[in-house]
Amino acid sequence: MIHQYKLGGYNIVLDVPSGSLHVVDEVAYDIIGLFEKESKENILSAMKEKYADREDITPSDVEECYAQVESLRDMGKLFVPDNFESMAGKLKEKTSGVVKALCLHIAHTCNLNCSYCFASQGKYHGERAVMSYEVGKRALDFLIENSGTRRNLEVDFFGGEPLLNFEVVKELVKYARSIEGAAGKNFRFTLTTNGMLIDDDVIDFSNREMSNVVLSLDGRKEIHDRFRVDYAGRGSFDTIVPKFQKLVEARGGKNYYMRGTFTHANPDFLEDIKVMLDLGFKELSMEPVVAAPGDPAELTEADIKVVMEQYEKLAELMLKKHKEGDPFTFYHYMIDLKGGPCIYKRISGCGSGTEYMAVTPWGDLYPCHQFVGDEKYKLGNIYDGVTNKEAQAEFASCNVYKKKECRDCWARLYCSGGCAANAYHATGSITGIYEKGCELFKKRMECALMLAIAKELGE
Amino acid sequence: MTHIKTIETKNLCDSAKNGGCGECQTSCQSACKTSCGIANQQCESKKADK
């Protein structure tokens, strides 16, 4: 399967199974589009007719171009068949029972009251609660016990707002550091925070211990303060921005992400990206809200059109800034063409429910943070392990080739089948697809590939 | 005349030979809490080789 499109002044052809990427002229673009549908004779004659009036494209150019396409096919860089299906379950099968990442719900409570929160203001449709040190410690032990030969273990301090339980976060990191060496493990911690409680202590600790910090900021003050308000209804923008700036400045180059959500209120999210840049932030991520149908925050069809244009304009802005020597990162446009994950990872689907789980404040295990509170998907707990084998098997069997829509989609080796929670909420099944999310994802990948090409060609 | 410029990319078919170590990051553990993707992830064994 190939995917061909025009963007940023380039004619781009992606050979999906091999990952080969080509920038082609208009004749090659046309020939490649017809190559598998028509005979050589028909293609050559159609091209010679189409370009008959063009002095710069002679009949011998057309024939030469066809030969170049044939050559790339013979080299395994075009029209490569997808023979990966039999490998699809292998990685999960090989690592069955191995857990390497936990999302610790350190606080099911929050000091902000954002109406668009998927976690219902941090409570996950349940009671307010914070994780005790004992539960957190057991969760870390559970992770080590179940991590097999995996060395790198990821732990995300999540909520609600994790800094409402900061002392426990600090104690858990201290505990993890005390045992990781002897266990032959390396903990990588992430903190996801709304910023309200950031102080010098949090900054010092995060910059010392957190591999990554995810800082929630929606961009323009009026956009941010529309949803991200305290319980008195006051916007949080003015409180958190100086704290984020101080933390990022002190971070000294270590990973962080300013992460925003765009909704029906701001499909023109590039304006929010520009505000983040003006505030001095360079590592940015903005994602579309995932809202229930009818929710006022939900993106409409008209909004989606705006968002699609915004993605292209964002790519243009990134290229401009890159050329000016003032680059910034957009999380969803990061793509490593020469590296990146192997094919096993690309086809095995999301690791939720298998190698990755969420832990509630009282120690229950769920496939990921987005399933917490849904009893059907409660997997077990950190004391007895996974007991709901049926639910876990459903996640283990989930891969790219289990979804009929993905089989025909060119982006399948870049999304790995998408988010199980989004699929579940949109269709009632984790093997369904969230169509709106797919459309946006494909647009992001087209932009990401175009940007990578422009940088590679030094243009 | 060259009609096609091929950009250097990792050959995904070849990655079937030595891949599958499982050390790489889980799909949704970083900035991305609502949209799983793998395009922006790194290969951990490649990182270790450097």
C-alpha cells in the first residue's frame, strides 16, 4: 500500500509497509498513482497524452520516469506487500504478564474544576481520595515483581492533581530510588500537573527526579480560563503561568511538555500555540478534546475543518521558526524517520491493560487512566495481581490487524491502531475506531512527514 | 533526469529481523494522555547503541 499527497509544495509518496518516503515530480506522482491499476502501455500512453503540451516533459522523460518507479519497486521501496499480520500478536505474546509502566493515581481530587475533564474533576466518577504511601509503595513493588527482564520502568504521577499529595510523591520516589539499583531497574518518573501548587520545593524535586513533566496550559488567557477554573470560578492562568515559566527555566533542558486541550471554543488553536511561544515555552503539545456527543466542548464538523487548516499552518510556522534558528517542538509532529519503533511495536497496538496499567488510590488496577471507574474493566489489584483475565485478554488481543478499518488505512504503522479508550467511548468496543480522532491523526502525520522531508532536504 | 528523491528512512521490513525487545516506552505515558501514537517514539535499543 502506498499513500500519496501534496503538501507544502511537495508531491509526497509513502510506501506504508517499508516506511520508504519519496518526494517526486508531477509525472512520477501520476505514474505511481496508476502503477498498480493500469498496464504499462496504458500508463505511458496516458502520460504522454497528458503532458503533450509540455516542452519540459518529453516522451522519453515519461519512459525514464516509469523505469525509475519500476526500479524502486524492485528495490523494495515501492508497492511492498504488507506481510506483517502473522507477527501482530508476537510482542504481546512474548511479553505476556510483563508490566513495565504504571500510572499512579496519586490523588483523586483536584484544586481546579474544569468542566471538560475526562476524570470528572479528578474524582473519576467516584469519591475523592488520595493514595497512601503504603499503597504507592506496594504499587512500586508490584511493578518490579512483574517487570520481568525490562530494565526501564515508567511511573506517571497522575490525578486529579498529584501535587495535592506531594509528600507521598516524594516518599515514593525516595523508596523507588532505594530499591532500583539492587533490582536492576531504572525508574523514569513523570509528573502531570495543573501547576497551581508549584513552588521552589516542587521545582527542585521535579527537575532532579522527573524524566518529564507535563504542564497543563490551554494557551490564550481567555481560552485557558474558560475551562480551567477553581471552585470559585476564577481562572487559573495568572497563577500558573509564572510558576510554569520558573519551573521550565530551572529545568535546564530536561524534558517537559506544555500540554493544552482545544475544544469547540478554540479550533483556531494555533493562536494558543503562539501564546505559549510568546511566554517562552518551546516543547508544546495540544490535543483535541474527547467529549461525549452533545457536550458543548465537542468539536463540530465545521471545527474539524478549521483544525485541519490549523495543522497545516502550524507546520508552516514550525518550518519558518526552524529556518530562523528559533525552533520549537510540537509533540505530535515528532517523527524519527531513520529511527523510531520497530515493526513489532508498530503493529502490536496500545500497551494498555497489558504492559501498562493505572492504579487507583486504593490499589485497584485498570487498563489505563481512561478506564478507571469503569467496573467492567477493573483488572484486579496490586495485592492479588490481575484477576479479571477475560478483560485483560481482550486488551492483549488488540492489535492493528484486529480492526478492519486499520487494515486499509495508510497511517496504521504510525498510530498502532489508536487509543483503546477513545475507541471504546466512541463505539462501545476497544477494537472499534474513533473516526474523528483518526481523521485528525492522519492529518498530523501528513504534516509531520512533510516537515521531516523539508528539514531533510534543507529547504 | 531524476524524477524521484528518496528520503532515508528506517526499513520497517528489516526491523522485523532484530526488533521486538520491548524496552521502548509505552504508548501513552508521556505528554500524550488522550491520543495514543507511536510515530514520535524512539527505539530504545538504538538509543542504547549510541
